[in-house]
Amino acid sequence: MNAGASLPLRDIHEPVAPPWWPPAPGWWLVAGLVLAAVVVVAVVIWRRARESRALLRLFDEEVERATDPAARVAAISALLRRAARERDAQAAALQGGDWLAFLDRGAREPVFDGRLGQLLLEGGYRRDVPAADAEALQAAARRRFLELARGRR
């Protein structure tokens, strides 16, 4: 008989699986990069929100200083012109329908092509402007002011 046949044979044993903690250095790097990206995105969102609040506060304060609806319309027009000038320097020279078309260009929804546009053009020169019309213009102009002022990037 062969001497090797009398040896007891055992099954192959797998090595112990590596533990999941602590992770390898590459995973620490990935986690750090993901955390840095999340922080950068959060800071950008926070800054944009803070800028939006400041712009809306400026708009509201300027419009509230006006004493009557006609003066409010004039203040709204001046604020829109100021914001439009930030986006395009040539916007200051636009008049009438060209000015209204500029305001509606690139807007989410055009609102200055009808009654509100005519009120914006003529309302600052009228003796009496209905308060409801001035309020409707203020709401539409407030949204567009924010879009124009933030669109300069």
C-alpha cells in the first residue's frame, strides 16, 4: 500500500471575508467628495434664496413708498427698467411696444402684451389708476423683476 493514502484529507477552507468597517481609503475619498459636493450645492442654493429675498424686499419697499396707485405704477416701471438694464444695457432706450416685448421675451409666461402692459406704459401718467389694476401689475412685475434681476448671470 501507498503511504500517502493513509493521510486524512480535509476540505479547502475559504479565507475570512474582510470586515466592512473601516472602509478602504478610496471609499473615504469618495465620501469626502460627495460631502463637498453637497455642501457646495447647499451654499449655492442658500445664496440664491438670500439674493432673491433681498431683491423682493427691495422691490416691495420701493413700491410701498409710493403714495397712490399711479405712483406705484411709476415705481414699478422704474424698477423694471433698472433690472432690465442689468440684463441688457440697450433696454434703457426701448419704448412702447418694444419695451413690452422685451419684458415678455424670455419670461416664463408673457403678461405684458395686454392690459397690464398698457397700464405699465401709461399708468404713471394717469390721474387715477384703479387700485385692483395696480395690484395685478405689481404681482406680475414682481415676478418679472426677480427673473430679470437674477438673470444677469
